[in-house]
Amino acid sequence: MQKTLAYAVMLAATLGLAACDKPSENAAEDAREAQSEARESMNEAAEERNEAAQERAEEQREETYEQMPAPENESGQPATPSAAPAEPANQ
């Protein structure tokens, strides 16, 4: 009977101690979580920065295209396609 009681007390004590977290374990877990959150935040910031850069580049392309003069042909006239096809030359 005494052995059974001793085993029960030792089992309860072991389980009780195993369930307790050490402060250093809590600190390490908190540090890992903070590092993970910081990494996620950096990734989100990088994605936003890339999207903004793409938008700026697209706006600059559009502004550059709008500011470009229309191409001219040799006679000094703007190069526009004619509505009617040119007549073939008779030889």
C-alpha cells in the first residue's frame, strides 16, 4: 500500500512539474513570435513598396508617352494613316 501511495505521489509531482513553464521558455517563445511578426511586417512593406514603384513607373511611362510629339514623315506632315488606299502607279 505504501508503494502504491509513493508511486501516485511521485507521478503527481512529476506531472505537476512537467506542466510548469519556465520563464526562459516563455521569453524564448515570445521572441520567436515577435521575430515572426516582424518578418511578416517586412514582407508586407516590401510588397507595398514594389506595388508603389510599379505604379510610379506606369505613370511615368504614360506621362512620357503623352509628352512625346507625333512622329512626322519626310514632308513634315504628321504620320497618320490615310483613310483611302493609295492608287497603284500605272507603268
